[in-house]
Amino acid sequence: MGGLLRQKRMRRGDWDNVLNDSIWSVSQMPEELNYAIYLSYHDLPPSLKSCFLHYSLLPQGTWFYVNEVVGMWISEGFIHENSHDLEEIGRQYYEELILRNLIEPDKQYIDQQVCNMHDVVRSFAQYVVRNEALVAHRIDSDISGKLNSQKFIWLSVETPGSESNELEWSSLQTQISVRTLISVGHIKFKPSDSLLYFSCLRILHIQYANFDTLAKSLTRLIHLRYLSIKHTNISRLPESIGKMKFLEYVSLYGCRTLVKLPISIGKLRQLRFLGLNHTSIKHIPKGLGVLTNLRKLLGFPAQMDGDWCSLEELGPLSHLTELDIRGLENIPSSSFASKAKLSEKVHLLYLRLSCDSRHKHDDGMIKHEEEIFEEKQQIIEEVFDELCPPPCMENLPIVRYFGRRLPKWMNG
């Protein structure tokens, strides 16, 4: 209620209007649902109502970062202003829900990166969407009956370990109209299971599952905008992924068995987010620089291939707001680092620079080894000198840097 009154003018008449609103006498809702939340929900703009209801799908036992939440909202079409900076508008929606106390920041995370939804608020939201969404965060015997008797557009399931054998992927395939499918936890797959039946799907978030079974049918999802397959066992993406022209968000976070990206990923010209953190990807295909619509690029590997350096692909990406580069010890010369053109990226607010291997001086080194180490130190210092961030930078983590001095742009 405080969040609602905050939106009103500090006049007695405005507050009286809230007190006397006819919503307090609505009789269609179950008694256990909160009328104050209904009033707060009724006061939301239409686009924010959709974002709020969609947030209630997220499994309570799993953290979803603001990038993921906003990416889902964009992919569902809730944020459709004529603006290139849809992520910034989405972040404003997110913060508006916080101000109205409909979601609450988790104090373990800085900058409101993760939020929770109170059980009372979640129950209300799920009641509102009960005819359009199936939210099963505790698998029970009734879920199969619901899946067989009703068609949903939003589907969210979470399967705890002890209940993992109770849900089969084939039982979800009856939902041919679903637009958002969120699955967290292990699901029983058969060799014949696929994604073929989900032709309307816009958002696919699968976490902690055996996704390799479904990977071969991924490109059949021609309307897919959002693909997140975090912590799955996928070993390769289909080479024809470039046919998925509408993809805007791809997160491969924690896919340890994934070692490379397909060449055709350069055809995903609508891509706004690419997350490669905590994968085994050490090589990216040449030509990634054509993805000029990218706003956030995380876990990007610095690598050399003959005379070609992956940092060259960063040069044309002028719309980046977040960039995470790893493996910078692989760059043999500062001339390659300068091609990233970081200082020219006027929208860049977050930049993470890291080396993957730990280099440190050891007193037990022989003279030859010490000379090699000192040479590596000089190279990494010169590489970092060329990775000067733009003045607009707000957050700059530097990880496992082993140079003897700070980069020159820090001293200036």
C-alpha cells in the first residue's frame, strides 16, 4: 500500500480516493487474496501489469538477474517503445515495481541485481493469470491433469531433485500454444523428445537439465527471441542456428561442455545479449563484429588465430553497455588490444577485464623462467594500456592482472 500511495500526490483528496476505491468491495476474489495488492495492481500502467504478472512465473528457488528478467520482457513484447535502448526502459520498469513494493531487492546482491517476490504478492499474480499460466514449482499429481485439460501460453515448472522422476518432457509437449517455457531442474527425456511442438515459443529458459537431447531440434523454434540454457550439458549448438533470425537473447552460462560457437551465429543480427560466462568456449568464429545490435557481451574470450585476434571483433560493437573480456594473457601485442576500440564505446557502463591463468613471481624460478615471466608482465602491461575505457564507465572490475604497474590510463 505504501508503494501505491507513493505514486499519489500528498493531498488528502488523492489518498481518500484510494481509501474509497470500489476495488475494496470486489467479491470475485478468494478471501485469502490481498485487496491492497489488487488495488496496487489496478493502478499499474498496462505494460507494467504484464511485466509484473510475468515475473510471478519465475521459480522461487532460483535467482534471476535483472538482465534475464528484462530480456524476457523484451522478448514477450512488453517493452515496445520506439527506442534503441529497450534494456534501459526495461530497467526502469523493474525499478518501478521495486518502488511499488511488488518485488523486493535481495540484500545479498548489489545494485538490485536480484529481487524476490513475496509469497502473498506471488499468489495474487498467479491467481490473475490462472487461465493463461501454469506455475508448478512443486510437482504434484495434478499437473498432468492440468496439462492435458487446458492450454496455456505461459508454463513454469521447477522439479526438486527428489521429485525429478515425476515429470517427463513428453507431458509438456501437449502445450502447443505456449509462448514462455521456464524449466528449472531435471526432467526425464526420451530419445524421441524434441522442441518441434512448441512452434509459438518466444522464451525458452531451461536450467540444470539434459538439453543435449533437445539441441538438434532447437532451430525449429522459428519465433524464439530468448534462449537461456544455463548449467545444462549441451555440447554443441546446431550449425544452422543462424536461421533463428528473431533471437535477441542467448545465455549459455555454466555450460561447461560447450567448447565453441557455430559459425552461423554471425547471422543473428537482432542479437542484443550474448552470455558465454563459465563455459569452455575459448574460440569464437570470425565475423562476430557484424552483430552491431549487441548491448551486452559477457565471457568474451581473447584469443589469437594466426594474425587474427578476437578483440578485433569488438571494434564495430558501438552500442555495448556491458562487456566482459577474459583470457587477456593470450594477447601477444598491444597492437591487437587497440583494435577493440574500448575508449570509443560511449554507451559502455560496465567493463570486466580478466586473465584466466594465475601468474605470479616465484623465488624458486631459474633465470630463464624469470626472464620469460618478466616478458609476459611487460606484454600484459602494454595490452592493458590499450584497453582504456570511455569516460562514461561506472563499473570496472579487473581480475588476475599480473602486471607490475597500473595501466597508464589509471594514472592519468
